[in-house]
Amino acid sequence: MDWIVSLFTESSIAHDVVVYSLVIALGVLLGKIKFFGISLGVTFVLFVGIVMSHFGFSIANATLLNFIRDFGLILFVFSIGMQVGPGFFSSFKKGGVQMNMLAVMVVLLNVVVALVIYYTCDVKIAQIVGILSGAVTNTPGLGAAQQALGTLDPATAGTAEDLSMGYAAAYPLGVVGIILSMILLKAVFRVKIEKEQKEIEDENEDSTLKPYVVTFQVENHRIDGKTIGELHMVIDHDFVVSRMKVKETGEVIIPTSKTVVSKGDLLLTVCSIQDESAVQMVIGPVVDMEWEAESQSNVVSRRILVTKSHYNGRTLGSLRLHNGYNLNATRVNRAGLDLLANPNLKLQVGDRITVVGDPSHIERLATRLGNSMKRLHEPNMVTMFIGIFIGIIVGSIPFAIPGMSASMKLGLAGGPLVVAILLSRFGYKFKLVTYTSTSASLMLREVGICLFLASVGLGAGEKFAETVFNAQGLMWVFWGFLITVIPQIIMSFIARAKFKFNYLSILGIMSGSYTDPPALAYSNKVANNDAPAVAYSTVYPLSMFMRVITAQLVVLIFG
């Protein structure tokens, strides 16, 4: 039995693996327990690490501890960047600009409140930044601050342990404070959830982003005898004619750009809903038509999955569907969003193209594009590690800011995050496949955050109890609560009173500005629709980036 004792007490690789496994397993299990309907999720790994380290069950090799902590952080922020990157730039479109402005305001107000506490109370900069990171429930910000803190004198600025303990002290009430702010906003403005839900439903029904399928009957004598290609020159809007019923013969055909239309022909058309009236004015009235009943057996509609990396970044028009296959593409589904099949649309691995035509021709195209779920589920390790490699280089580049005692770097948190966002959006231009299945992305993200939190907890646990469980520690908890609540109340009141945002969208902004999944889970439960999730994903990328940058700036400027 001596081997069991030595395994749990003596420093070794096996001992360290056992410690990490126990900390993460217990933390994840305990994180599923709900307190008043709220669970802390994987963040409980941090607290389990602190407790086990406090009782001597720790990692003796500091180099190994730091490596696992930083590598876990890199995996986490890189997977986050790959996930939110495609929506990062589009989030600045209509509605998203105001949402992101409100989120940035929250980030800056958090910093202001933290600095007021720093200058009015006896606290080190490392401690207040740790409290700030915990109060806004942002782990990458904590990692970025730890990177920046390494360039300063620990005697004056504080240590990494101060950061970790401040974070752990403020985090629990950070989650609770966000939800209390949501409840306060609802009470002050007397919000009726049913009314807010109805408004969201009405907005979604009026949405003009999705492709719209409609049948037109050719009645305009001016286009009688013109080709489909000539119609595209007359109508200055994107549309696709996927099927055509010829009046003279009653035959349903797959039209090409050279197909001639005649008065009385029926055109099954895909366009955006806001363009329907413009197309109708040129072609003719909208009619009801059961195309499946009318279609011949040799005209079917199918979805083809793009899985061959060769077509990553190629335009839809380059496939030459009309000439090569006698097929029409009507729309492209990307990450659950339907896009109009524009010839200039750049394809990405994972896209689903809806095509109409002969089954044998569709089968030929499917073979060409891959159409293999098995291939899609294969991990793209090359892109991942190229991204991490470039991200670390970018994060290591120093740049001086006037008035700062040390050069600033994006660090191991900011560098991979920025590169991942850019790769996920523009990677196809360099023939890099950035598609990752949801399960693989989630696994990578969760493994990374668990390794990071376990390392932080194991490194901070030795002095945690004597530091936090006293009058000073209770003040940390109180300061964290102020940092959490004050900016949220100010922002949410402005969003509701001035910008007239829907309450459910405000819940998403509040959760996203703090990058807080538990708060989002509560918001989704209240809303019973995806409005909070949409707002959350809109502000999340910029909020995450701002949290990483501001945490470093506060340490370097005021440390």
C-alpha cells in the first residue's frame, strides 16, 4: 500500500496528473449544483483547487503549474475566438453598434469603479484587478493581468496569488450581482415579459435577412422573350430562379441564364423579402403554386455539404452549376443561417448548398464537393496550431504607450484571441479550413478553462483562507459587488430609457458584457426565446477583447 501513499503525497508526474484529475472532476460535478436556480459551472474547479491546495494537496513543480495554466488559457481563448469570430464584424451592423457601445461603456465603468476603490482604500493593484476580474466573471482578463503583472515589482504591485485570491473572493457575488441587476431593471420599468416576447416575435417575422421563396407569373409584356440573364440586368437586386414551369408545354425545367421566359410562365424565385416588391414590379404578380406536385421525377431539391478543403474560399459561381451540371443553387446555409446563393459568395467548409435539378447531376456535384459528415468531423489540427503559433508571436510583440512604465503586450490571452477571430473570419483566403464541429469546439474550450482554473486554484490555495476569511476579505467581496452592480444598473437604465431596447435583449447585453454564461442561462430561462443569446453573441467578442486589454492596462499604468 506504500505505492498509494507515495502516489498521493510525493511529487511526480503521476501525482500531478492525479491532482489535476481530481480537482477538475470534483469541480465540474459540484459546478452542476444549483443555488437558487444558478450554477457556477466549471468555475467551481477554481474553488476545489483552492480547497485542495489549502490542505496540502498541491503541485510542487511551479514551472509545470505555470505551463498548464498558460496552455489551458491559450486553448480556451483560441476556441472562443474561433467560435465568435464570424459574427464579430457583422455585429457592428444595424443595432449591433449601439449594443457594442453599451457593452464598452460597462467595461469602462467597471474600471472606473475599481480605480475609485484603489485610490480610496488600502489595496494593491494586483488585488483590485483580481477583484475586478472576478466581479465581471472574466477569466481571460485574469490571465492577461497575470501576464502583465510579471513585468512589475511584486513588493508594490502585488503577486499572482493576490490576483487569484481577489478573483475567487469576488466571483460568486459577481454572478449573483448581474442577476440582481436584471431583476431590479424589470421592477423599475415594470416590464411585462409576455409583451417583450411578442415584440421580439414581431421583429423576427419582419426580418429581411433570410432568403424568401416566392412564385411569380410572367405578365409584363416588356420582358416577354427575354432570357433569365437579361432579367438580372433589368432587375438591380439579387435573386435566383430555381425552377420554371413553361406555359406552352406545362413542363417544369431548371432554367439557365440563357433560358427565355414568355408571358404566362411561372418562376420559382428565391430573393430577400425586401426585394420581393421590386422583382414583382418587373416580372408580374405573386401566385400560389405546389411545385412538388408539379415537378417531374427528374427535378428534385437537395442539400449538399461542402467538406473538401479544395473548395474553401472558392466562389459559388466558380462551380459553374448551370453549364457543368444543369443545376441551380437557391441558398447556402452557414452555421444555421440561410444566405442567398450569390455567384460571388465565398464558400467555406461546412456550408450546405441547396440545389435544384436532376438527381444524377446532384449526385455528381455532391461527389465533387465531398458531402461527407465523416470528413467534416475530422479535426483541423493544422489550422489550430498555426493559429496558436501566430497568436503567441502577436501576443509577444511589445508596444509602448506614453505614460506607461512598461511596454504593453497582448499576451498569451490577447494574442491567440485576436488571431483566432481573424482566422475564423478570413482564414479561407489563405486556404485554411477553420470549420470545427460544435462538440469538438466545446471540448477544447472546456478542457482549456478547466486546466487554467485548476492551476489558478492550486497556486492560490495555500494563503487563501488567511487572506479572504477575515475583515479585509469581506471588504474584497463588498468591493467586487459594487464593481459588478453599479455599471450594470447605469447601462441597463440607459439602454431601456434612452435607446428603448427590448428587455430581453438588454439581458443578453448584460450577460455578454460580463462574458457570463450563468447569467445567460438565467436570461434564456426568463425569455424563453433566443433574444438574449443573439444580443450576447453580438457584444461578446468586443467585450472579451476589451476585458483582456483593460486588465493589462490597469496593471501596467497603475502598478
